Amino acid sequence: MLNNFPLWPEQASTMAAHVDALYIFLLIVTGMMSLLVFACLIFFAARFRHRPGVPAEQIEGSTALEITWSAIPFLIFMVIFAWGAIVFFKERTPPADATEVYVVAKQWMWKVEHAEGQREINELHVPVGRDVKLIMTSQDVIHSFYIPAFRIKQDVLPGRYTVEWFRATKPGVYHLFCAEYCGTQHSGMVGDIVVQEPAQYEAWINGGSTGPLSATGEKIFAELGCVTCHRSDTQGRGPNLQGVFGMPVQLEDGRTVTADENYVRECILDPGAKRVKGFQPIMPTFQGLVSEEQVNALVAYIKSLSAAKPGNAGEKNKTSASSTAPAQPNGSQVQ
Amino acid sequence: MSMSTAIPQPTIPHPVERENYLNKEYGVWSWLLTTDHKRIALLYLLSITFFFFIGGFFALLIRLELLTPAGDLVQADTYNKLFTMHGMVMVFFFLIPSIPAVLGNFLVPLMIGAKDLAFPRINLLSWYLYIIGGVMMLHCMLTGGVDTGWTFYAPFSTSFTNTKIVEAGLAIFVAGFSSILTGLNFVVTIHRMRAPGMTWSRLPLFIWAHYATSIIQLLGTPVIAVTIVLVAAERALHLGIFDPKLGGDPLLFQHLFWFYSHPAVYIMILPAMGVVTEIIACFSRKRIFGYSFVAFSSIAIAVFGFLVWAHHMFVAGISIYSALVFSFLSYAVALPSAIKVFNWTATLYKGSIHYDAPMLYAFGFLGLFTIGGLTGLFLSALGINVHVTDTYFVVAHFHYIMVGGAVMGYLGGMHFWWPKISGRLYPEGWARLAALIVFIGFNLTFFPQFLLGYMGMPRRYYDYSHMPEFQVLNVLSTAGATVLGVGYLLPMIYFLWSMRYGKPASDNPWNAAGLEWKTASPPPTFNFDEEPVVTWEAYNYEQLDAPHKEEVPVAR
């Protein structure tokens, strides 16, 4: 509806409609509030302009009025707050079976790795109608992955993963911006989001790939010798990683954490920080020995060891890409 | 009757000027070593005007670069330094000291009937600290500058950029102490130095606003000082505080930075609210509607203002639950501002409204602040914030508050109290024209930026050749900035002109309430010939207008 209106950004994701609806609501509400204030201002200014012999009438105030014009705006504010929070929760809750794509930001480019093994720079190919979850980290400073047509943005931090997700609704090429100032070429850290029909996307994703990301991870896992301690057949000197991803882990210091992407990442780069209960602090840190891309591959591999867990959706989608779309619980929200 | 002590003797027109704070002593040292709050206010006026035009010059270059999508006027690094230095100069060396250090310094003792601030020497020290900080900032700019944005985000500022972070930080650190000392002086003065009969409920709302501001300056500024020290420590000593590679946390920096820098916005806007309150009361000849609600809303803003900092960080990586809390609290802080706007509007009702230049600025403030405040509701809504944060929407929003609000208030106040400060009247026609030009120029500059922001143009972009569709609105904005520049130059010219050629001002040219109008223009060094005794409420316009209903003597 709004796609051809000038001065309005394109709507190309399920989220765009939600954000625009709230935005239009706010335009109407604040438009009415300012109209009311400005109408009063202009009317009073004209009606009560100074006329000789007509003194001002002194009015002390009115508690009833004060309460009214505090309570009504507050109620309106609470509606906006709640609506904004609902949209935000949608934005921040990736569907469990979303296709996962790894993003590594650096000054001044976006590096993208698909689970299938395709790599891109300053470009991201995605199919229409599929949930895509971006797992992002930065090699240097803070960046922010912003797609105006999808109405989503998330800062990308060094030293941890942040996540955002979307479902594209319209084929096309959309802007990708870095939205957090990151140095000299900040404004050059832009790219394209290429949304394709599923068939085109299949052709693209299967062309010239080096094999799935998790396979790369498995290779690195062997090369770095991780496999000698983290054995898959028996319990070695390190924890057995089969089926660990996404599960709660008991730590030596008594805490329990969930083995998510950030936890696996931290265990590789700072193994002492959250040591699993019952294991000796013998694992060396791999900080500086592995690149962000290699960490991503390792994380993808460890996820693939929990085959039934969400992490594997990427490979599952590869074979049945178009069939996943109608199965989404929120599929009805598309347009 | 009872105020006969404060009313100066009706002297016969005399060629010899009365002795006042301006002509009491001459010579450079009588200014540089003065402890008179009014002279210190003028020292501040000169220095912040200097920095305002430096910051404005940077803004002009930014707008010229953005006239075309390609980065063609300056280098990328130069552009990044321009917006950084524009922000730092305008925030720390113009907006924060603007109303408090100039109008506040001049008026707080006068309005409460005191001879001076509680600590006159500390007041002078605070100006010297400001100047030392300012000279350091100038040196920093002239020898390379900084390119982090005024927000200094780590780890870019601590581990990546090779520009002069530590020097700029130190300049802000020193200037921060100037701000702390001013706040301290105001708090003590307002508590301890009020004239007999000047109870808290008789204080002008300008004083309430400055009291609230001072609390923020006292409690908030040390936090930015600590943050700057931590940045310097990480840069110089490689301590792992913010950079994850050294074991630090970059979000910690943002929490600390915004814990000061959000309340800092209220350091800028609260005094402007105080100014506008005085102007609206005077030019509608009325007491302020809901005095106590306006007074306490200032305090509420100061308190809630400390609890909303993380609304700058909704997409920075904080948890969704903390985002929820900070979104809610942001609506809580919006409420007292809304209450103020409603009370100002209600004050006009059944008033006797005059349209002199200060009132035009006050109307401009009301319009721009309302738009700025309402767009804050957009930014506080989590779902929308994700889309518009770090875009031109935010740039437009905070300029509506900090320039549309604070600078309009500052200019309105300068016009309103100029006869008291200089003893001369400014040319009214020019002043009205300037108010109109500023209002039009401002809207033309910043309204298109709301549209740009929702369309998705990120802030701090030097080159937008990837998205040429943004050019039309950018051209509008640059055109507006040119108009705005003219609007800001005009008052400077005619204020200077009026110091020599302006008509001498009477003691109370507006027939305004407030103790500052009950002494001479310009006031004598110790403000009042005899200590005033207050027996009336603030804004007693009924009494002021009663004796001569036919003709309200408003100067032209």
C-alpha cells in the first residue's frame, strides 16, 4: 500500500508492516496532540491579544485540570509503550527453525557466511518467505546491521554474538547500511540485500559452494586437535559435545548456563571463564589463533552435533526450502 | 508601598550615568579578576558566543558536504572530525553553559534578592576552568581533532582511532568541573541567599528550573569525568575496561556515557523552560497557571532524567527486559514536560498578550519543543526505535529539543533581559524579524531530517552516493541551514549595535514582575541599594498592571 508513496521506505519484510502500523498510529496520535496544543496556542494568542483597558484575568490553576492532562496523556503513552513492546518482542524473538546466516563485520565491510558454505561480501542473498536469523559478530569496533526496508537494526559487537531475524516478503534489492559510526569509511560500509524467489535462490546457493559451514568447522575441529579431548565416542578429557548445543550446562562454580552460540564462542576463546563441572582447566585459549570466521564454523559444527536442535535448520532448508514457508506459525502475517 | 526601598529614586534626566556594574571599573583586570556574577556572566557570554560560531561553522561545512550525494567537498576523515567537533563544541562549550552560565549567573542572585552568588571566587574559577577546557579543545581541533563522534564509543575510541582522544577528553573533563562548580554555587545560593520573604513558593520558576539543573550538573557530571578517565586509561595503559580484546565490555562504556549524557539534555532544556516561563508570564500579564505543578515538574524531570539512559541502547545489545524498563521510564519522563507545555498554554488563556520579540521566541520554543517532545514518543516506542535509532530521525529529534528548544529559549531570554544586562534597548523590529527567520530556517533545516530518518538514512554518513534518493531532502536541509545561519547572525549584530546606539533602557521596560526589574538597568555591583524585602507572590502582574490600566508601558 505504502510502497509507491514517495518519502516512505519500501516495505519488504513481515516486520515492516508491524512497524509502519505503529508509526502511522503514532503520527495520528501525536498529530492530534500537537494540533490541539497549536490550536489552543494560536486561538489564545489571537483571542487574548492585548487590548487597552482589558486587563488579564488572573487564574491560579486547577488541580482537576492538571490531573486530567496528566492522566490522559499517560494512558495514551501506555498504549504506545505496550504496542511498541509487542512489536519489539516480535523483532527480538527469532523463530526456532529460522535459517541461520553468520555475519562478521569489520572496518569497513560485511562478510556473510551461509550454512551451506556460500560466502559473500557486502551482499546477502535470501529467499522470499523464509525466516532468516543472522548471527553476527565484529572483528574490531561496534557496527550495526541495518536494513531499512525490513525495519530492523542490531548493533554488531566485538567479542560476542548478537542476533537479528527477518522474513523477506518481496523480491528485490534493498539497502544494507552500517548504522553505528565505525570510522573513516563508515558511510562506505553499505551493501545490498538480494531477495530472490525460492527457485532462483536455490540455484544461487548451490553454485560454487565449498561445502556446508559445519563441514568446514569439522575440519578445523580436527586440525586444531580439539577432537583429541572432545571425543564423540566416549567421555574424553573435555566434555563430549554430542547433543550439547541448546542444552543447560552445569558449571564448576555451581551456575547453570545454556549452551548457546555465545557460550560456545566464549568456551573457545576463554575456556576458563565458564568451565563445565567435573573437568580440569586444561583447555588452552584459542584467542588470536582462530579468526572470527573459523569460530563461526566451529560453532556451526558443534550445533550440527545436536542434529534435532534448531541450529540445523539451514541444512534442512537446503533440501526442502520452499516447503518450510507455509509451515511457519506466523505465515499469515505475510502481507 | 512596601517595596519602596527597591524602587530607585526617580532621578531627573542626567547626563552622568549612574554607577553600575559596567562602568564602575574599567580595564582588562577589572574584568579578568572580577568576582561580580554579572561580569562573569558577560565573560561567559563572550566565550560561549565564540564557541557557538565555531560549532556553527562546522555545521555549515557538514551541510555543504551533504548537498550532493558524493563525498566531494572534504575528505571522509575531515567530515568525521567536523561532526565530532560540531557535537563536542556545541554540547560541552555552548549548550551546557549557555543559559545557566550566562543568564543564570546574571539573574539567579538578582531574582532572589542577593548581592552575589554564594561563592563569587568559585564562580570566577568556574569561568577559568571553562576557558582552560576551551583552549585545550581549540588546541586539539587545530592540531588534528577527533573523529569518534561526540559519543566516544569504545572500543573505537580506545583501541582503534589514532586521533586526539585523550586531549579532547581532558578538555571536556576540565570544562565539566566548571559545570559542577556552577551547579554547586547555584544550589547553595538558592538555599542560603534568598532575600527576606523570598520563600520557596515565591521563587520565580526560572529559579526552580535552575535548581533542578544544578542538581543534575552536580550529580551527573562526575560520571562523565570518570568515564573519560577510564577511556584515557584504556588508551594509554591498555587496561581492559571497554575493549573486549583486552577483557573489557563495550556496553559498559555506553551505560556510563549515557548516564551523564542523557541527563545532560535536561541541563540544556530545563533552564530554557525556566526562561520561557518568565517570558510567557510577563507578555500575557498573568501569573503562571499551576505554579507548583510547573515547579515540581522541573524536579521530576531532574530525577526521572537519571533513570532513562539506556533508551539510547535499545539495539546496542541490552536484554529485551531492560529495554522494556527503560522504554517505560522514558514515557514517565515525558509526562512532566507535557505538563509544562499544557500549563504554559493555559497561562495564555484570558491573558493580555503582547507580541514583543521575547514572546515570539517563546512561541517558537513552544512549537519546536512540542514537536521535539512528541517525536521523543516515537523513539521511546521500542518497535519504532529499532528502525529509526542512529538515523536522521534521531538527529532531527534532538536538534528540535536542543536547538529548537534550548537555543530558542536562550535567545528569548537574551532579548528579554538584554535591557537589564546592557542598559540599552535592542531594535524591536529587527528582533522580531530575526525570531521569524530563526523559526523558519530551523524548521526547513530539521523537519526534512525526520523524513530522511524514517526513509532510513543513517547519521554520520559522509557519502550517500549509494542512495541518491536522499538528495532532495538533504538539499532542503542545507538551504534551511543557510537561513538559520542568517537568523543567528542578526541578533549578534544588533545586540552589539544597541550597546552603542540603542535607546537607554528604563529599570523595568517590560513592566515585568521579578526582583531583577526592581533595581537599576544595568544593576549596581551589589545588585540592590538596599536589601529587598519580598511580600508578594511571583508573577504579581495584577498588582503591577492595576495602577495604570489604560496603558501598559511596554517598550518599543
